[in-house]
Amino acid sequence: MSPGLVRYPESRSKLLLSIVAFAGLTLLAGCDYFVREQGTKPGALSTIVAGNERYKQTYGRFAPTLKSLGGDLPCKASEKTACLIDPILASGHKSGYSFIYAVASDGKGYAVAAEPDDKHDVFYYTDQTGVIRSENEHSATASSRVVK
């Protein structure tokens, strides 16, 4: 045995490995929670923007509803269910936020607001420009600060 190397009985080694693995998973889960809680809304809005651009390329206008960007699985693409975003996001509720979608009557513009259901205090907004904006404690608009 090398000097400085401690040899533990096999059962103790397994216990130490279990504790280290659990601690690592807990740390990763904490990071994942932070990413989910802080990163999902802008990410979801980016997904909606990208889906809507694809919808416009395919059908000549922006989607009439948020639901029309999604579709139940297995999804068959059509104007009513384009299969461009996941069905949970297309339902308008995800990760503690409600996504409110409105399209211009001529189909050439749209806006999406992500508003907290309860415990969050950051509100988000985007439109056909793809610029994501936010406000603390009240609804975001086209003139709110840009999310970096």
C-alpha cells in the first residue's frame, strides 16, 4: 500500500461513494433547478419565436394561436397543429408561468407574455422581433428592458 493511502473496508468505501454520488446529484439538481426556474421562460419564449418563424415560412402567416404551434403526440403537422413546440408549452402553462399569445388581425405580427402563476416575480414579453424583455413585479411590454 502507498504511503498516505487509506484503505477502508469495502462496505465503508461503498458508503463513501454513495454519499459523494448523492452530494454530487444534489448539487447538480440544484443547478438544474436554478436553470429551470431562471432560464425556462426566456428559453420558452425563444422556442415560441423560432416556432412561429417556421410556421410563417410554411403557412405564410404567424400562428393564429399558441396551441396551433404545438400538437398532441404523436403529432401530424398541419395549420391547426404545426408540431413546432412541445404540447405543454402550446397549452399556455409551463414551469409556473402562463404564456399569453396574441396575433395581429392581419397575421403579420404577434406578442407573447409570460406571466407568473404565483411565486415568481419576473414577467417576460416578446413579439415578432424575437427580442425578449422583462419586468419585475408587473407585466412586461415592448418597451421593457431587454433580457441579456
